[in-house]
Amino acid sequence: MRITRTAATAALTGLLATALAACGSSGSSGGSGTAAKPSGAGSPAAGAPAGALPGGGAKAELLAAAAVMAKAGSAKITSTGNGGGKPGTDAVGHYAWGGQPKLDLRRQSNGTALAVRAVGGQVYLGTTAQPSPLPGGKHWVELTGTESGTFQSMLVMLDPVAQLTAAAQSGKVTDAGTDAAVGGAHHYQGTVPADTLLAGLSNLTADQRSALQAQLAGGSVKLDFWLNAKRELVQEHQSELNSAGAPTGTGDVSTVYADLGSAVDVAAPAASDLADQSAALQLLGLAQG
């Protein structure tokens, strides 16, 4: 079994299956790269002031936000992802970045509750459906080898501190002003060469870095950030661009952050509740909705 990076992106952010085994990326959405606020997310800046930031320019503001997010270390997230040109739906959960990332993300798809969980260096795909559709009524699959590495590398790429820092250091950041559609948060945009972004991801293993370099194929990543007056990242959007600077139509992810610094309590599933790894394709198949 081989899970491509597009499938990993989709599963982590929308739990959508769009490129399984040798299917690869399918088509292009030709999207504009403008982030839409995930439905049901609520105000991303709730409880925090918004509006213009008094700092020393876009680069300084992003670096200040990176420091704030590094201190927070975790948040409740609502993410919408697309892969292979297919639209995504909201996934909600908790994410802790830096060091060894932890994630507990859930989404309802076709009436089935799907989940992805990362803890202790392991990644699990699962469902909370009762009865479970997996063999033996089990609920989880532990990914190993290349499949686990693909998901782990995506977890690192979602790190808001790394993204803010890479965008600031790229020198290609613009101030797009305040955005009433995102609670009056201040909007910054940047395009970061894939090599620059990967260079800033110190938690990647050598194998993960090589795999991501091959997948991104010399392209770049367009990043949009919305900061409140506390320089907290309240929303972020990333989209992949090819070597010609055009949207690939895959890997688009919008994430809303709330409850910064909240505890991320994730436990590995019981060994007795783990199905064979081959059931991962069944779970990703359920996610195609």
C-alpha cells in the first residue's frame, strides 16, 4: 500500500481520499488561493482584539506572530482541505506543534465518523462509528513505514511557527490590510519556495525531506495569514504552486486556530482495537464524500 502526499494532506485536514495507491493527483481546481473561513468555525478572533497592528512591517509582524505561536504550542483547529481538485469539508480537533507533533482530528463523512490521531511518533487512522465498518469491528489502523512517514511529514509542514518564519524570511511578504470577513484580523500574504519552507522544518527526517522535495518538485507554497492585535494567528491558508507559479489544485488547506495553548490529550488506541494496516485504504475510501 502506498499513500501519496495528496492523500495525506486530505486525510489530515479534511479526511478526504483523493489519491490512493498509484492514482496520484487528479486534475486541477484552478482555485484562486483565497481562504474561505471553514463553516461552523465561529469567530477566529473571539475574545481577542483585532485591527491594525502597530509593528515594523509585514516581516516583523510575522516573526512576532511566530514567537507567539511557538509559546502557545497548541490550539484547537478547524481545517478544510482539498486534494486532487476536490473540495473538502471541515475537520475539527486539537494540534500540538514543535518537537514531536500531536494531533487528534475528526470529521463526519457519508454518515461515518472518521479520525486521524498522531501521538508518540505513531499515526493512526480510525473511525468512532458503532458498529465499526472495519474487519472484526475494530476502529483503528496504525500506519507504518512510508505511510507513517508521509503523514508525519505533513504534520510538520502544518506547523504554524515554521510557516510564519519561512514566509517572513523569504522576503516576499505583503500587507493586505484588515479583513472584515475574518473578524477584522490583519491579513498578510507571502509566497515561499518549497526548498525554503522545507529548510525551515527542522523536525523533518532526511527521508521525509527527500520525499517532500520530490513531491513539491521545485514549486512553491502560497501562504496567507490573519493575525489579531495580540499577534496570534487566527487563520491561515496554504496552497501549492507549480514551478511556473500556477496553482496545482491540490494541497489547499485553510485552518482556523482557537484556544491557543490548550492541552492536547491524545492517547494511542488500544492494541486490541487495531485492524490490519490494509484497512487504511478502506478508511480512506469512506472519506471520499
